[in-house]
Amino acid sequence: MRSGHLAILGLAATLALALPGCGGDEAAGGGGTTTTPSRAKIAIGAGSAPPGVRGEATAGGVGDADRRRSSGRCRRSLGEFLDAIESLANSLAVGLDYDRYLGAVNGVRETYASVDAERLDLVCLGRVAGPAEASLNLYIHAANEWGKCLAESSCEFEAIEAQVQRRWQQASTRLAQARSGLRIRH
């Protein structure tokens, strides 16, 4: 699950979500479709089911039971990754120095690397994995900004603090989107 692959899969997921509403007859034919230590501590502020019989596939959609199974697979595949991001966010609330922050980000990256993206369905990729990966990327960008500042003798953290915290807030929003994507409504 790397950025280029995820972008392609995200596009495919978007199409997969949009296409079932298009058309409806099968007569259309055609084919298939580097770190510097710092002692500074900073903290961050803080669908409806388709018609039809429950558990049965409907004419244009997926049945409730199928959606629950898909959501469960997504949760099992990405749960540890989402939990690691949430743990990082919670750590920021109490404050971390740069070394501990970087260690936490690297821990989340390790969890991310263990995700088998090939086992995720398109809805899971688009609604959960995409926002979760975006969250991690924002935490990485914040670490890079902080590290760059520490490497410059003239940089004071206060000069970049608002930008770093903004990235953390955006990362938190993306995590909330990923958690929301686990709900059964696809």
C-alpha cells in the first residue's frame, strides 16, 4: 500500500462506488471492467441499508451480511494500524519531545508496513486505508518540519509550531474519517 498504488486503488474504489448506480442492464456488452534531539515538549489541542430482505443481496447493491463481513475484514486488516495512529495522537495530547515523537511515528510506519493491501477490498481501501495513510503522511510531514527546524541553528520551534499543530489536527481529522469508514454503510 504505497502512495502511487493507493492513488490508483482510490480511483478504482471511487469508480466502484459510482458505477453500480450507472446503467442497470447487462446488454451494454463489452469487457470487464535524520534526527536531532530536542527537549522541547509540545502538545496538541485536542447510510441506510438498501431495500430488500436483511442479509440478502438486492438488485443493485450488496446485502447487509456481505457488508458486515467486508467491514469486519477491513477492521481486522487495518485495526492495528488505526490503533497505532490513535495512540500517537493520544501521546501528543500529553506532550512529546522530538525523539519520542519520531519514535512513535516510526512505530506507526512499521505497523503500516505490515498491512497487506492486496487483501483489502476497494471500499475498505477508499474509505479506511486511504484516510489512514493520509493521516500517517501528515504526521511524517510534521516530523520532517520539526526535524528540519532542529537542524537549523537559527530556527525556533515557536516559528513552526502552528504549522506542525495544523498538520497534527489534519491527521486527526483523517483518522476520524478512517474510523468512520469502518461503519457498515457501503
